[in-house]
Amino acid sequence: MSVFAVYESSTGTVVGAVKAIGTPVPAAAALVGDALPVRLSLQSGEVVTLALAGRELAVHEADDQPAVFVEPLAYGVTLVSGQPVKPALAKLADLPDAPVFDPTGLLVKLPGPATEDTAVFALVSEGPDTLPVTGKVKKDADHVSLPLTVGAGAHAVLLLVAGWAGRLEEVTK
């Protein structure tokens, strides 16, 4: 038995998974529709839904790994030239620093210099809207500020960085 891992295509971070029982690998849209909803309860008690657009997603058939159903953001698909290269999902290390808002946008910091350009994808709530932002931590740098303007207050943020476990959390500006 295997797993269909739904992953964000620029970072390889898994965002969901379903059991695969004798069926061919479907397109992402067949599994999630136009968008995959990602929900977060803020400290205020408000539940925010971020919409991860189906066009941002891909599906990979991987070896059965039950833990991916419990914590999908902790896994990734190894990509080379944008294509998955092996059937196993990789358990990803936790990104130690939470994203923060800085004067120009959303600041994403790695624990050390990147060994290669590293893709970054984020969804940020702004009222009822979901704002997608992308960027790269350049080789030998340890951070990037994704250009973004949001109002003051609490925001739901889904942060996906290639090679690191995804983070879904509240970030206050």
C-alpha cells in the first residue's frame, strides 16, 4: 500500500495525504479541488481559513508512512528540477525561528546560511483574504523578507521552506 502525498510544488513540503489503494496517481485537483483549506485557531478564538490554491499543489505516490497523516507538514518530497525523485517521504527538521513581520513584509530566518537558493512559500491571512507570497533565501544568506503589506493584529501564517518542516501559526504585527 502507498500514500498519495499532496505537496506544495515549489518547496516540496507535504500539506496532506491520502491512502492509495490500487488506483493511479490522480491530479491534485482530483484530491483537493480548486483549493485546500488550511485552518488555524487564533488566540482570540477566531478560526482562520487559508486557501492553498490547487495550482500550487502536486501529488506524489510515496511509500506508506502512517505518521504523515498525523503531521503532514513535517514531511517533504525530494525534488530535483521540480520533479519528485524517490518514493519515500523525507522527515524534515523543524525550522527553529518563527516568521515575524518586519517593515517590508514577512521575515523568514534560517538557522544558518543556505547552501543553495532555497524556495519559500507563505500564505498569510488578511481579514477574509489569503495572501500568497513567494521568495528565495539566496545561497549563503540566512533570511529573506517576503514583500507583504498587512494590517496590525493577529494573522494566520502557513510558512513552507524547502527542506524544512512547515509551520502553521499565529503571527502578530
